[in-house]
Amino acid sequence: MSYKIAVATSNELYVDLHFGAAKFFSIYEVQDNGEFSFLEKRDYDESREGESIDGKPVKTAGCHGSGSGCEQGGCSGGASAKVELISDVRAVIAEKIGFNVTKQLEKKAISSFDVDCSVQEALEKITKYFYSVDNHQRFGR
């Protein structure tokens, strides 16, 4: 069974964007054999914030005074809408993913990975990890 991974990247080469700063996500499809390929780019349209997605109003997540939910000096107001945009993926890869966003992703059973490497390296490692999990193998052997 294939699955999808969303990547926050500005150039398709490096995972170089925080989740909150991403204006789009590159979606990769992973096949049963662990091979992956670019599927599509999903744009986040800030002008649609607050509208409904699949008939449900989108709530936005703001700061809570203590800085939680803030990424790169600003509040992640569109975090919920971004999570809905990629709600069909198995995992999200970004340079940094804040605590509140991680919790929103967990509620949708989406794994999140903070990485500092190339898109290729991140996808190779994460698909290997999921292959091990799916096939009940020890990871790293």
C-alpha cells in the first residue's frame, strides 16, 4: 500500500523551511518497495484562511502568551489549515515543527520529523524507517 510524505522545501533540494513558514508542501508518493517519487505541490493559500475545508470550518492556532505555537518570530495562525491541507499524508518533514503543530498532526496520526538535510536523504531515511515498521523489522539492521 503506497503512502504520501509532505516536505517543507523551497527548492526541492533541501528541507529548509519551518512548518509555519511553508507556503507550499512538496508531496512525495512512496511505493510498497520503498521507492518514492514527486507527486505534486500543494499551495497554502493564506487568503482562504478561516474558510471551510471539506465542509468544516478551519480554526486557526495562535500564540498562547508563552511563545508556544510561535515559529520564526511569528504565530502559526494558519497551522490548522496547513494540517488540513496535508491531512492525507503519513508523515511531514520540515526543518522545524512546533509543539502545537506536532500535537495537531498526532491527532490525525501523521508522523512529524524535524530534519536538517537534503530532501533525498530525508526521504531515504524515513521510507527505510517506515518499511522496517511496516514489515516488523528492527530499524538500522
